[in-house]
Amino acid sequence: MLPIVETPLTIQKWMNQYRAVFCRDEGFDHVSRFVTGLIISPNKTLQGIYDLQRWEGVKPSRRAMHEAVFEAGWDADDIMRQHRTVVAKDHRGHGREVIGLDWTLCHHERGPNIYGVHKGYDYVEGRYCLLQTVLTATIANADIVDGIDVVVQKPGYEQKEKAYLNATVKQGYEEMKGVQNRLIELLHYDINRRLYKTRTDLYVEMVDRIEKEDAFPNANYAFDNGVLSLPLAQLIERNNKQWVSELEISRNIMWEGQWERVDGVAKRLREEHPESFRPVQVLCRNGEKKLYWAFTKVVRLKKHGRKRLVIVHDTEELTDKPRFLLSSAKHWGSGRIIETWNYRWSIEVFHEFSKQQTGLESAQLRNQEAVERHLRLSCVAQSILQRVSAPVSTSEKFEFANGKTTIGQKWRTITREIFRSLVLKISQFVKDGKSIDYMMDVLMPA
């Protein structure tokens, strides 16, 4: 991998928009180099990124970079707030924009002491493993997807603590010291129980931050049934926004005067009134048009009240498994609801892209502030990489793109900038009469 002698010009220009968040120029340079490493380095931990850095003269220690990135007096919330302001201009006036809410599992197989890591079941891989639960929010239009908030859910140990308290209960204590210790244990249990935040709590806080800033006034929300909750839905509606969510097949709706499961209603409609499913042509996020067969009706749910339900099939024969969509927008047609829901899948693209390209899964740190700084700088790096202006390559390597600019070409553009900086540095060494040994000590220390 090429040594990094300075932050590439493309990244410098983008990072200058965040300069006010940071205190000292030296610290800002370390953060800019760290973001460069999140894009370029194959090892996206601080150690891996630091190992690629080169300085002439006195080389800052790895501890200096760690302190500048993870311990200095800048706030992770501030950089995310500034990031939302920066990316907002690329979403306003660019067609439909949708805020997606979801969570992902970040694996840390050899990091049990990393903040937020716990043993859990990964349904994708079908096994138990060490992982973080990372909650994300993205804003997407037809062209780009940007992460606009990310937090780590702290694991809850209430059940284990309660089991311990039940197992160690005593009928009486002979000494006051035992009473004091027991009281401390009970108080710790109560404090941990009160401080624990569910995913609903964290999503409500996340949406509240986004809406108070009003950076995306025209963006509605899309999420799946694991995110849907009454407090979240009410918060979005209070801000005069609409939401679309997938609905669990076991949810009850009021149908013909009685409560019935929504999948049972769909089955009856398919068998008795298949003509009620109308063809709907939907413009997908990638620009393609797709035909669905949908039934829609405003129905009543327990707690949520009256909402619009859309039952969606992919085939005219209605033999495929239906998808159930629920929306607060009772005045929307089924086509608009399905289009909004399709934008929800862009958050999956963000998760995959960020894990593979910008280090979302590489936060190997022991405290919450440091982990969230890493994750939020990963969001900044992801937005930068999407916006790199790369020339259309004539190389055989990129013939498959048919003239379109790929992420690989954008990554290559950043790499070429790093190589250019390296060549210029070597040229300056030659002009200054530096020896080969001096150049080797700077660019490839032993």
C-alpha cells in the first residue's frame, strides 16, 4: 500500500467544511489523515491507518493520532450535525428523498472488550458471535445515500443481574456489612435498569435530533417492522412528516367489524376477491419501472389508529408471498407508498458499502465516545467517496462500466492523488539534495 505523505486534495476540500468542529490544526490534520485511511487503508483500525502515514522531520506518535481522533475536545454529535448540513444541499431539490431507519450487526470476533460488544445471534449467518448493534439513519435520493446518524446500542444485562440477585437472596444478615453490600447491589441493578435505552428510545432521540435541525424538510421516513413503534410514529407525525413501514403478518386490523390477522385478510381477498388487487406501475430508485399488484385500504390498528394498509404482490397470479405496508399517509395512493418503501432498501446498500469500504465494522475501542467518533467519521468518509469526481477510465479493467463512473474508479482517483503527492515529495527531496537513505527513512522506515 502507498504511504500517505499528506491528505489528498479531494479529501482536504471536503474536510475543510468540518474545520470549525475541531480545535487545533494539528488535530484536524490527524483527523483528515484518519478519514483518508478509512477510504484507502486495507486495515481500517487506527493502528493500520497510522502505519501508512509518513511525516518529514519528527514523526508524531501513534498515541498523538489516537488522542487527536478519539480523545480531543471535539464532539461526535457536532461532526454529525455539521455532516447533515453539508450533505443536505445534495438532496434538496433532487427529487424524492427518504430517510431510512435500520440497524446492523458489526462483528468483532476477537474483541469482547470493545464498547457495545456482546454475544448475540446473527440470523444472516445463523450462529452466535460477538457483535455490536449499530443503529443508523440515512438520507437517500435517486443518486446518493448518506449516513446522517449512527449510534451503538449498549447491551442490556437486566435479566442476568436479576437472576444473580434472585440466586443470592438471603432471609437475613448477621452483620451490617452484608446489608450494605446487598443494598449496593440492588442500587446498581436499579441504576442500570433505568439507564438502559431500548432501540425505540434511541430511534426517538435520533429522529428528534434530525427534525430539530430541519436539514431535510421534504424527506419522509421508511423502515421495517422491527423499527415501527408508537412513540416513533407519533414523533414523525408531530413533525408533519409521513412514514412507511412493513407490517408484521401477525398484526391485527379491524376488518368488517372484528379484529383479524392481516395475513388472514390477505388470504381471503386473494381467494374471494382477486380483482381487488390492481396493477400499479412503480418507478424504482434505480430508474427502472416495475409492475406490482396491490390492494389498499384505510384500516384501524390497535394503538396506531387509522392508517393506510397496502398489500403488495409481485405477480399477477397472486401466488407469491405478499408484503404488507403500513403508512401514516392516508391520502397517498398505493404507488407512492410502494415507491417510498423501495427507498428504504438504500440503507442496506449503505451498511454493506460502509462495512467494506469505509470501516464501519472496524471500531476497536473501549468507550462509547471513541466508538461513535469512529463510526461517524466512517459516515463522512462514505459521503466523500461517493462524490469523488473521477474521469471515465479507458482501462480494460473498467470496460464493464460502459462509460459510467464506478466506486472502484473513485477509489482509484484518491489513490492516484496519494501517488502524486508521493512523487512530488520524492521530487522535492531530490531538489533539496537528500540522500537515498534519508528518503527511505522517511517513506519506508525500518
